Amino acid sequence: MVDEELTPEELIEQIKRLRVSDVLLSTLSTVAQLGYTKLERAHRDLDQAKLAIESLRALIPVLDNAVPAETVRDFSQVVANLQLAYAAAVAEERELDAEGESTPD
């Protein structure tokens, strides 16, 4: 199957049909996934994970009255879970740092 390329006019029509709330939901989902990835030991970047958490916390209230309440609740739960995972990752990093400092060279 050959991918069809959209004409500029078709692309404009697709953009016109987009809903901002749908784009925000997609963005929130992507940011949450990135946040979790940045907490994995192999890809750990606590600054990026914190940025993901803070971004979610800023955007979720914007969706009140724009999407079903259950959706807002679910994303709020994602933030709470990310915050807990972040705290665990910070504790693990501190523990690893302490072990590294106490190990003789």
C-alpha cells in the first residue's frame, strides 16, 4: 500500500477539523510517557521527569469542562503516580550516591 501525500488544501482541512482538547489530550499522554521513561534507571533524567510532572500539572486544569471529568481524574492520577515514582527515583539516586561515596577506591 502506497502512502498518499496530502495536498496543502487537504492538510488545511484536517487542521480545521482538529479540536484543541484532542491535541492537548495527545500531548498529555505523550508527556506522561516521556516522564515515565525519564524515571527508568537506564534513561534516568530527573530534571526532565520533573519537567514532565510540572507540565502535566499545568495543563490538566485547562481541560476542566473541555473533556469528561473521568479523563481529568485519570490524568490527575497519572500525575500522582509519576510524583511517587519520581520520589522513589530520587531516593534510589541518593542511595546509589551514598554507596559510591562509602566504597573505598
